[in-house]
Amino acid sequence: MAKKISSLEDLGGFVFSTNKDFELEREEVEETPAPSEQRLEAHLDKKNRGGKIATIIKGFEGNEDDLKALAKDLKTLCGVGGSAKDSEIIIQGNFRDKIMEYLQKKGYKVKRVGG
């Protein structure tokens, strides 16, 4: 049985137009600035987390792949879980000092925000 096509993405990027002057718009890949050009903020948060603390790194500029790679490095460093989305990295637990030290060694400018 053939797969049901539910969106244009299911066509695999195939584009057809009857307009002779049609030009396909390409998505621009966002370049990630060097770590020394980025200013990150290290927050502690326990709102909407059932009273558990999470370390949040905000202010990352760059593409989603680099954000996820940095998040993976931080999760491995701390030995805990977390997530990365919308230019934020969320690490489970209070690891703010350890993460700030690691990021500073990597060349990032990190500012402690909050208690």
C-alpha cells in the first residue's frame, strides 16, 4: 500500500510552476558566530517543573544543529538530561557553576543571572 501524502513536504522537495520567471526560494542557513562573540546568560529556574531546579542557558545565537551539539556536551558534562530549543538549553538540576566554568573555557562570555 502506498504512503498517503498529507503535505507538500511528503513530495520530497519537488516543485512545479507554470510561471517561466519562477525562482525557488532557498532557506538561508544561519551561521553560528564564534564563541567569543556570544553572550550567554545562566539562569536557575524551578517554575512549572514540580519544584525541581533546572539550569537554563539563554542567548545562544546560531543554527539549531550547533545549539543541540552544545546542549549534548553540557548534558554529558553534568551526566543529566535536558533539552535544547528556541535558543535555550535546559539542563536538569543545579549545575550553573559547572556549566559556566565549562562555557568560559570554550570561549563563551557567560553572565550569571538571578539568585
